[in-house]
Amino acid sequence: MALGFFDGIHVGHGALLNKTKEMAASLDASPSVLTFDIHADNIVFGKEVPLINSASDREDIIRREFGIDNVVFIHFNRKVMQMDWKEFIDEIIEELNVCGIVVGYDFCFGYKGLGRADKLKEYCEELGIACEIIPAVKIDGEIVSSTIIRELIENGDMEKANLYLGHVHTLADTVRSGYHLGTKLGTPTINMKFPEGVLVPKRGVYATRVFLEDGSEHVAVTNIGIRPTVSDENSVSVESFILDFEGNLYDRHVRVEFYKYLREEKKFNSPDELAQQINLDVETTKEYFGNKKA
């Protein structure tokens, strides 16, 4: 069982999850992940940490990218925060029938964070439980961390964020009804939102891919912002114009992958001017993915 919060499921987490699968195979066990629904800092320090992904998106990435289907969520509250770390380990070993544990080098848990990776390894040895500690993973000499990736996403540096993640940054949501202006402009869009508590990337236009429930994949242009040309509201929405697609996706579950930041969001003088810009964005996106394939 891999233990951790795994925000973003970056390449460091990937090393940990791959080791978990490897250990599971050697012990003839099932690879599993134990994580928390909210960030511990929310309770411990009363500090809201914007997450890279929602809990459901984290679970989806773990299953899709690493083939680990058993993902267990624990609700992090004051009771969990105040548990003695040995009591916490004893409980999960007994309740979940754990025969091996994998953690990162900086993992800490239990009351006052007294449960550290090295102490956990010693305790597991006493219990006859396998335990592996995964060292830091570096890219260009820099330790990959969720904190750095959050900064990259906030700045719109999606390509570097994706390099550190080891996969493309994603948002999954049910398509909502929007203004329908895109349909009138000849560029129908699907509308989504980032869940509460999840980091909103830099406002602007992105080259993206959209994955539908039927398994099909489509190139798209996605705007993250407040739609200043057509709306006076300040709520941030995610609008994707899917290239070469016709059909109604309302109430369908869709996943968007963010590849490259193209331009800032701006207010246009007219809907026609906006439509012209969207067509330019479409050409830039086609060119980006065309070069990427090459």
C-alpha cells in the first residue's frame, strides 16, 4: 500500500506508485493506495491549500496512468490528526490487510507529524511488514514537488508542469449548460468548472485535448476565465471548443487535458471579433498538435 496525499500525481509520486506495484507483485498482493480527501494543512494549520486535482481526478489518474484500481480515501479530520502514528499504522494494517508499505522520503503523519519515513521503516521491520522509502525525484537538479507544479500551473507554464507531472494536467467534469453564444458564432463550446478548492490555472486560452465517454479523443481550444466579451459575471468557467465535432454533450462526463498556454483572455469589441480570434486560436492549436506529432 502506497501512503501519501499525492496531489497532482507527479513523477515523484509515480516512482512511489511503480514501486508499490513492484512490491505487490513480489508479495503476491494487490497494489493499493491510501490517501486523504482534503489536504492536512487545511486542518493542521487552518490554511487552505489549492489542490492540483480533485479527489476524484486523483483517483482517476492513479487508475488510468498506473493501473492501480484499489484507491482508499480517508476523511482527514481532527481525530485523524491527533492519532498516534503507530496506532494509525496498526489500524490500517489490520483493517486493510496490509503486507507492505511504500512512502516518500518526506512522508510524515500522525500526531504533530511525529511519524516519519525512517521511523515507519523501523516499525514495519518490527512487525514483519515490508517497507520501502522512495527518494526525491529531480528534474534538471530540482526536486519535483506539488508546490512547484502549483506555481507553474498558476503561471500558465503548462508544458513544464506536464513534464514535472509525468502526464498532462487534467480536469474532469460534467458538461454544464452555458450561454449558447458559441453555437450562434459557429463555434459551439462545452462548459465546465474547476471544483471548489482546486487550483484554477492562469486565465487565458489553451491548446487542449478533450476525451469523451465513448473513448474518443478530440483536439480543442479551451478558455479559462470570466468571458468578458459576453458576460458581466466574475465566476471562472472552462469553455472548450472541440474541433471537428458535432453533437450534444450536456450532462456528459468529459475530461480536458491542458497542453499549452496560447494567449491571455481579453475583451473584444464584438462577438464577430471574438469569433475571428477563436478561428486564429484553432489554427494555432492545429499547428501545435501537428508539430507535436512530427
